[in-house]
Amino acid sequence: MSTSLLTPTLDDVMAARATIAPHLPATPLVRSLKLSERLGCDYYIKCESLQPVGAFKVRGGINLAAGLSAREREAGLIAASTGNHGQSVAYAGRLAGVRVVIYVPAVGANPLKVAAMERLGAEVRHHGRDFDEAREECEREAERQGYRYVHSANEPLHLAGVATVALEILEQLPEPDVVLVPVGGGSGASGQGLVLRELSPATRLIGVQSDAAPGVYQAWKSGSLEPCNHMATRHEGLATRVPFALTLGLLRETLSDFVLVSDDAVDQAVRVLAEDAKLVAEGAGAAALAGAVALGDRIRGKKVVGVLSGGNIPLDRLAGTLAGS
């Protein structure tokens, strides 16, 4: 079950792009006139919600599955997820013809994401009160049964895959001043950090997390991998209580800043993206915009990219959020 935690290199990211290119076209980077006017900057949206599973993590899943050994393919894949990582592994497993088991929290799992994983052929098992309890049981089951465990963050091949988001940003908008990325487990932000550090070092990378689940933010400040006692966000893509070694190391090396926003601010960003940009975002996907609003004058007049990391929000929750309830 163990995975080498060697940090991927830019060469690994380039190789990942070649691996995933036959399966995933580049997603659009769209300048929003209304959001640019609202924020006083040139605001661009990286639309990862348009991926086939509705989120950026599929890049990592495909790259990881392509590198499986014959023994790992025979054993099958197992992962824990609040939804988007699980969809990524399920999608990649289907492409590779490999069995997939996904553990999700028994409490509060996103039904849209669970249904999507099952449609992709994964066996979904519900366990625990939150992501970390589901993850711990998943890890025990991987040890018992010999599955290839796919960690949501401590996976160099997965990280190299999701880092390709930054390559596409730079190809479409060379040298942005600021890139804002939501942070759950940190794979998206850390992957983009390793690319920006090499190819656009003047770009400021800023992570955004919910203040109702500040575990990775606190770890970024302290350097500690100790779990956070407070985890109450309603936005499951941001709901991480335990920081992870591989992503935290990169976040501490590459993030220029880290912003906490309220769940209410994230809900408002979901509404603004729908109204001003005509885009559907889940909470984690809207967090970058909430961070841009929080930064205020600090991004005024700059070229800013907000990564809309996912759009997998159940219709009833979307309707309630748009209605302000």
C-alpha cells in the first residue's frame, strides 16, 4: 500500500500531459467581463468543471492509472473521497479496465458524486462521519485485501497529472500576476505551485480554504501534520481535517499567501459565478472567487486566474444556494 513520496518534477508534469492528452482536451480559460468589473482586475476563470467528471482531479487519475504495474492492475484500486477524487479514480479505472472500490463518508456524502462513481462502475462503500474516518477505514481495507490504495494527496503520479492545469493556464495566459486555487487536500494548489515555480516564478499562487475547515491552512503556517480539531464546512471539497506530507511540503514552498473565507462567502461566490459568468460551481469550485473578493484591493489592476476546480453540486443544493437559503 505504501507510495513513494518523491516530489514530482516539471518533466513528470510534461510526461503526464502527454499521457492524458488523448483522453482530456484542454479546458477553457475565460476572461469574465462582469467579474473583472466587479473585482477591478482582469479576472479569468479556468473551467475545470467542464472535465468529463466535472472536476480537475480526473487528470491525476488517468495519469496514475497509466502507470500501474501488472500486479496493481490485477489487485484493483481503492480510494477514499468526498466525491471528486473518487470520480477521478473510477473514471481512470474504467478506462484501464481495473476494479475500483471507493469509500465515502456515511454522513454528508454528495449524492451526485456518489451516483457518478457508481455509474462509472466503482463499488462505493459508506463509512464514518467525515472524509478522514472514511479514509482510515479505506486504508485498513487496502491492507487487508491488497488493493492498490490511491491516496487523495500523497500520490506523485496523481499530483503530476493535476499539475497540468497550470501548464494550460500559462499557455493561454502567459505570466498571470495571481493564480487563486481552492485547497482541500492540496493536490491542485501544490501541483500548480510546482509548475509556476519553474515556468512563471513571478506569479503569486494563493490558496483558498474554508475557515470552517482550516486544517491545511494551519499546517501551512505551522509546518505540522497534526490533525485539526475543527472541521465543520458544508462544502465537501474543502472538508479536510488532516494535512498530508507531499502536498503540504509543496504548499509551504510555493504558496505566496493562503486565504480563509467563510462558507457564506463561498455560497455567495457560487451565486455570482452563476449570475455573472453563467457557470455552475460546487463550493470548492467557487472558493477561488471567494478568495478574490476577500483580497480586494490587493488584486486590483492585476491579471488574476481563479481555478473553478469542480461543478458537481446537487441540483437541490444549487437551487437553495441560488435562492440564498
